[in-house]
Amino acid sequence: KAMLYLQNKGLLDDLSFSRAYIQSRLGKLKGPLIIKYELMKKGVSKDIISQVIGEVFSNSGQELQMAKSLLQKKLFKDKLSLFEYRRKAYATLKRKGFSDQVIRSVIDDKGATE
């Protein structure tokens, strides 16, 4: 009876939950890899995760912009050498769940502007 009530209210819908969860994590500048991992830990099926991640991150520019925003917030108050910047930027973005392709793009963009 309780399960039916929750289902009717849409509170047991993994698709809706996943969409809402991703939106909440985007505000914390989390990348798709970490969000995928967190949803898997919560028991959401891989099919639903792939679908929702695909919807949210279908615009690859969004992930790139998030990575750039994160680096602007987190990195780096100190003046770093290009090598140190790249090392710290890679580690920071990888921990936050961004793909290697996006990380390389952001780091290479910084190197081109130096």
C-alpha cells in the first residue's frame, strides 16, 4: 500500500530522481563521471543513468564550460608555472569527474593563452 502511494506520487521513479539528482550536482560543478558513479551507488540502473547523463551532457560545450568554471573558482590564487598549473588542474578536474578529453581541452586552452 505504501509502495503504491509512493509510486503514484512519482517518488519511486528512477528517471525523475536521476534528473533531479543531476541538476543538484551540476550546481556543485561535478562532472558526468562522478555523477554516474554516485547514481550507480544509489542503485539506479545503468540504462537510466546513460539516458539521463546523455540528456544533460549532450551539449559537450556544457561540460567544458563547467570544467573552466571550476578551475576559475578553485585554481589558483598563486602564480603557478604552466607545468604546475597543468598538474593541479588535471588532478582537480579528474577528482570532480570530468573526462580526459575535456580536461585536455581545458588545459590546452590555458597553455595557448600563456
